[in-house]
Amino acid sequence: MKLKLIVDSSADLPTEILKKYDISVIPLRVYDQFEKEYLDGVNLKAHELMERMKNGENFTSSLPSYDAIYQTLVASSAEQNCVYLTCSGDLSGTYNFAQLVKLDIMENNPNASIQIIDTRSVSLGIGVLVMELIESINNEEPFENLLNELNNNINKIQHIFTIEDLQYLIRGGRVGKFAGFLGGMLNINPIMEVSEGKFKPLEKVRGRKKAINRMLELMKIRKDELKRTVGVVYGVKDDSTEQFIKKLQEILGSENIIENSVGAAVGVHTGPSALGIFFLSK
């Protein structure tokens, strides 16, 4: 039986990887300040969102539509195992909503093989899990083994990222207002992680340049702990971002680094200054 992989658009996987491995994407919805609805990656691209955010426009994100999940799962589970990897259930309601959609599908097709996985991750954290899963699929491992390995890897996924302006996380309720105010007043660029599915502070660094350098230092320390694929995402790819990626390639080697801009659904909460690294520990 074949295996079909699905992610939602919060996975931020590059288009070439989605096409190469025939991975289906369920778009999250994004709304502007006039409540106009967009589909992440369909009629609202990341670069457009970032430009509009820099011009002062406000956006919010929402779950994929019922129909988008239903139709994708039905089509994907026809005569094959279907695995849908969602954003962390603590950061989005997509996982719980998808489970309800699955129940409706199973009423009409009780033999459908649909697995919905809470990755406890976001952005290329999901992407790294997908790439590791593809490696196991290529090794022709049994389906149950694949699921067991995936769940083990979810407990090993690491996220390290920094954001220069916390206002976007504050608006989305991802950090407290006082923490955001303090960061802005003192020019603090927090280095954060996703732990147990939630955003948590890792270190406080003063200034963007020091935050970026500290992230590189952390990767030097952890490089021997890493498994194959490392993901890098950014809001806007400026000179500092390009230098960061170049230095990271010198530390880790370039062959296993995947880079991409954050999609619109993630970018709503992180803004143009986002810079993150995602990897699996051994």
C-alpha cells in the first residue's frame, strides 16, 4: 500500500521539495485588517505579506477550511495510507479540527487509512520531520515502523529562532505583553525555542547582530548532536540573513540545509525579522 504525505501550509517547505515528493499542502487562511480572506501560499505569498506588514498593515491567521481538509484527506486516502502532519496543537487548532474532519470521513469510509499527527512543531520543524520520514519511506520500512520513528523524532525536534520585533507574537497571543514591551525598550532580541509544542524563551541577547551570532555559536556547540537535515527560515532575506546562512553552511556543510521564507500563516506571527533553525537531535 502506498503512502501519501500531507502537510498544512505552516510547514514552510520549499516548492521544489513538495513537487519532488508529491506532498499535498492544505492552506491555512489569513485575514487582513479589512477581514478579506486569503489562502496561504495560494493568493497571498510570503513576500507580499512582508511588504504589507512593513507598511503597517495588520493580519491574522486561521485554520484551514473544513472543505480543504476533507477533500484533501478523501483524495489522499484512496487506496493508500495517508499521513497528515499538522502544526503544533498548542499553537494552532488545526490538529483538533482535522481529527473532527477525519471522524466525518470515517463514517462514510471506515476502511480509510488516515493518520493525523501533531508534530509539536512549526515551520521547517515540520519540514525536517517530513524529510526524515521520506528517508525511512525510501528505505521501505513497514508502515507501523514509520509511525513509531516519526513519533520518536517529534520528541527530538529542535527549534531555535530570534525575532527583532515581538509585536507580531504579542498580537497573536504567543508572548505576554509585558515581555514584548521590555524587549522593545531594552533592544532585547530574544532567542526562543519551541518546547513541548509551545514558544518558550531560551536566551536574551541585546541587539540583532549579537542574537544572530549567538545562534551560530549554539549551532557550533550542537553540531555533533544533529541528524541529517537542518532547516533555516527567514522573514525577509536581507544581507544579514544571507551572511548567517553562509556561516551556518561553513559550520554544518551545505548539502543538508533546506532554506525558505516563512509562509504567510507563520509570517503573520513572526514578522519580517524572523530567523530560525530547525533540526533533529540524535
